[in-house]
Amino acid sequence: MAASGADLTCALLNGAVDMDVARARMESIEHDGDDRRAALLAILGATLSPPVDREDLNRVSRSIDDVLDTLRDFVRETDLYRVGDLSRYRDLATLVSGSIRTLDEAVAALAPGSDLRAATLAARKAAGAVVRAYQYEVAALLTGGTPERDAAEAMKARELYRRLGDVGLRLGDAADGLADGAMKRGR
């Protein structure tokens, strides 16, 4: 579901989806993600031997849920702040989307015979790239590297960049949960 949320965010930023449609779809995606997380937790409760510890899988699912919540907040805040030009967030949102896909590959590596360590390392690096890109965007914003008209516009941009940076942090938490689980199971 996180990938669907990222795809919708990118579609909004590219002008392919109207704001009202994006907000409604994002709410639906986020609620569906909550339902899927609840179903996963129910399955984990009934599983005798999950591929990694339940605690680590719960951490991963909670972090992914946080990713969706943060993407929902990003979409909502672009509307609340009445941001006219969303194009400045495209590159960072595209990086977020790629990082989510890398995390999806790491989750898929829970299957027997997969290289979970390599997959989680790739996911951790992808999440770190999002956080670094966020830092560079904020640095440019605060050092005059972007053409802001006034302080209010700069504050809006900073808040929206922060949301996307937070997605990178949550993706890193999810990758760390997978890595911890792999280490405990010797995978």
C-alpha cells in the first residue's frame, strides 16, 4: 500500500491527479493499509514460526503504516497550505517511491532462499538517500539557494520537505527491523 501512496503522491505532483481526487484516494489507500496491517498482525498471532521474529515484523509493519500516514499528511498539507507549484517536490517524491519499492523487495526477501541481508542493506541505503536528499533541499531553502518570495512560502516548503524526509526515516526504521530480524535468525 505504501507504493500506491507514493505513486498517488507522484501523480499529484506531476499534475496527473486533481487535489480533491488525490486527497480522497490517499485517505482510501491509508485506510486500506491500516486494514492490511491488522490482518497481518492477526496472521502473525496465529503463526508458529514466522520468517523473522514477530516483534521485528510488527516494527516493520508499524513503520510502513507510518509511511502511509506521512504521505497522507503530505498530500493533505499541500492542499491546506494552498501550494501552487508542486513541481519542486517531484524529485524527492520520486526518490521516496523508489525507496519504497526497494523496501518491498526486502520484504519479499523474507521468502526462504532469498538474500535478506543484501535486500535489507539496499533498503537501508535507499532510505538514507531520501533523508540526504531532504537535507540538501532544506539546506538550499535556508541558504538562499531557492527563489522564495517570502518567509511564508519558505515555511510551507520546509514543512512539505520535512514530510518527505520523514518518509525516509520511517523507511529506514522498517529496513532496520528487517535487518534485526535477519540477524536474529542468522539469515
